Amino acid sequence: MPGLAEGAASSAHASAQASGETFSSVMDHVAQGFEALGAAVLIVGIVWSFVLALVAWRRSGQAGAGYVALRSAFGGTLLLGLEVLVAADLVRTVAVAPTLDNVLVLGLIVLIRTVLSFSLETEIEGVAPWRRAQMSGVGGIRQATARALRPGPGPTASSPEVP
């Protein structure tokens, strides 16, 4: 009966290997889903940013109001898109191919995206993130929407934050 025992062990090993490949395949599809979501966020966000800019420009009659709305909404879109893409990188690196090289590349990607996010947030809000809570807790996209839809004279770059 040695042949039967070897066959069962071989079958169990093949089954374990297949389930590991299935998990990797599923996680790869999850990562692709996050990447698609990140791309969709960026595409929809760009369109929404331009719509808000046009609405702000038409309501205020000032191109500067449209520019402020565009800049704020587009910056918020970039931040959200970067966060979703970082999630895709995390899933792919940790669940699909957790090699040392991939982890180091992920660390570099996260570092670069963190610096980009910090720079974008500082540019959009006009203050460092740790000081923003003292001024306003509202996100860039919400601020841009409120500015664009607010009746009356249009906001300018020096207008106060919308709560």
C-alpha cells in the first residue's frame, strides 16, 4: 500500500498548492479591483472638478472662483485616488507576492505617495495637516462643492474656509 499513501500525500500537497494559487489569484483580482477603483475615482473626480469650476465661474462671474474650485476639488480627487492606489499596492505586495524586493518597492511607493499626499494637502488647505484641525476639519472636495454651489458673490483665494 505504499503507492496509495504516496498518492494521497501527493494529492494533499497538490491541493494545498492549488488553494495557495487560488488565494493568490483572488487577491490579485482584488488588487486589480482597487486599481480600477482608483482609476475611476480619478476620472470621475476630474470631471466633477471641471463641473464645479464651471458652476463656480458662472455663479460668481469670476474666473478666479472657478480656478479655486477646480484646484481644491482636483487636489482632493488626487488625494483620494492616491489612497486607493496605495491600498491596491498593499494587497498585491502582502497577499500576492510577499518577497523582500516587493516589500521594499512597496515601502518606496508608500513613501513617495505619502510625500505627494502631504504636499497636495498642504497646497489645497494652505496649512500643514497638523494645523488644519485648528482651522477646519472639512475635506477639499466638500469645500470645493460648497464654494461652487454657494449663492452670492463668488469666493476668492482669500475667502475664509467654508465650515
